[in-house]
Amino acid sequence: MNGNSPIILLYHQVSPNKTTFIENYNINVEPNLFDKQMKILKEEYAPITFDEWNDAIKSNKDISDRVLVTFDDGYKDVINYGAEILSKYNLDGMWFINGGMVNNDKVFWLSQLMYLYDNNHLDKFLIEFNSEFPNLLKPIDLNNSSVKDVDVWAKDNYSKTLSKSLNDYISNLGWNEMIEANRNSIYANSNELKTLSENFVVGNHTSSHPNFRNLSIEDKVKESEESRKVLENIIGKNINTFAFPFGQEHLHWCQNDVSLLQNLGYDFIFSVANEFDRVNYDVIHRHEILELDENEFRGFMDNLLGDKV
């Protein structure tokens, strides 16, 4: 894939408002700013479509200076605002969706944990959890930890046991997951995804957004294939693209995961660039874009293009 991969940008949320359950992650770009970034991308750089990328692979054409936009998770607002703005500038995009969260039936496990943190319940949860499952979690001093520290710690400590215990604990607080998910309308519904797929690529992002590195092989296959089945049934198309949840090499996926996904029929596998040395060039790095004004966005893009030289 190296040499035939364009510059890939990554967005999560495009919304005029803070979105309940995800505002702690600082991943939102307001629509007017996203519009300005896409206008710059269209007029000053060299965007590419996914079909053009496929053609370039077949012809072994170097497209390392071209640019493609991607989105993770499938939040309702990013589909409504993001797709409209991309279409305005005749730009292509790829959406990586968590199949288990379509239709707002679920609240992301990390959002549950952050809900406990924001409402001063996380310390009590950890006391109970550590009593029942000693030494499963690495210690954390909540009194001297920032939101970012808690976020990194939670991702690193992900397990199915932690996810289930979070769900049970929060339910015992009188918190109904389905009601909360629907009330806050975080994720897109089936009709919205079907409409999206008519103009853009829909890819797989697992069912529940776990730390893929921390799953058994059996659960890795299950997380991938259950989500793919849900999404393919909705959009009526085959899916051969996959983006690792969280996505950073060494932290959230390992080398064996790439071979597993390739054996499952994924031709395009995406990660997120980080500070660690890159090992696997079969995985396509993406670069996350946040609240960058026009000049900052141009500088970011120029740096990425400079790295390609």
C-alpha cells in the first residue's frame, strides 16, 4: 500500500453543539470551520475519490500527494453536516461505523466510564471492580489525573470484563442505556446510513469500539464480522474497509491483527498516526484534524505534504 496511499484526514464529530457523552474527548469541529477546511482542501490541495484511489492501485500510480477525508464512529451530526459540506465542494469521504451502535441503542463503553467520572462515581466503581477483579486494572490516582489521563488509562485497561461491569454498575444507578442513547441521539440510524452510502463509502469500525489489542482472536473476529453483517444489511453493499478503534499502532492494535483482518477480506485497513515508530505499512495511517483555523489547517497540510517528499 505504501506509495499508493493518499494523505488521509480523520474527523470524528462535526456539530454546532457539544454532544453529550463525547464532549470530554475534544473531537468536535464546528460545521462553519469544517466548511472552511474543506473549501481550502478543494481549492488549494489535490483531493481524491475512493474510486480514483482504487484505480491508482491497479495502475501503480503514485498518489501520495492526494488527500481523502474520513470519519469515525457514525455520529448523527457528522453525517448530517459532514456529508452536506463534502457534497457542497464535490469531495469524497469515508465513514467508519460501529455496527453495534446504529439507531442509538447503545452508549459507548468509554462514554459510560466518563459519565461516572464526570458525576463523581468512578472512584466508587473502581473500588467495587478492584474488589471483585483484583489486579485486572492498572492503578490510577483520580485526584491527580486530568480528563486526558483518565481517557488514556481507560483505553489501555479495556477488557470485556470492564465493559460489562461498567454497564451493570451504571444500570444499578437507575440509568437506562437505551433511553439515554435515544434521548441524546448520538448515533445515526439505519435510514441515515443507507442514504449516506449512496454517495460515500461506509466502512467497518467494529461493533462496540473496543481496544482491539486487548481482545482474544475469537472476539476480534466477532467484533469485526458482527458489525460488518449489520452494516452490509443496511447499505446493501459489501464492505472491505476497516478502521481500528482508537487506532494507534502498538497501543490499540498489533501486527497479528492486520493479518487476521486481511484473511477476513479487508483490503483497506486504517490506523491513526502517533509518535511511535511505524512498523506495518499494510495499514494506512490517518491524521486527526481538530479545531484548526484556516492558516493552521494550511500549515498542517503543508507539513503532511512535506513528509511525503
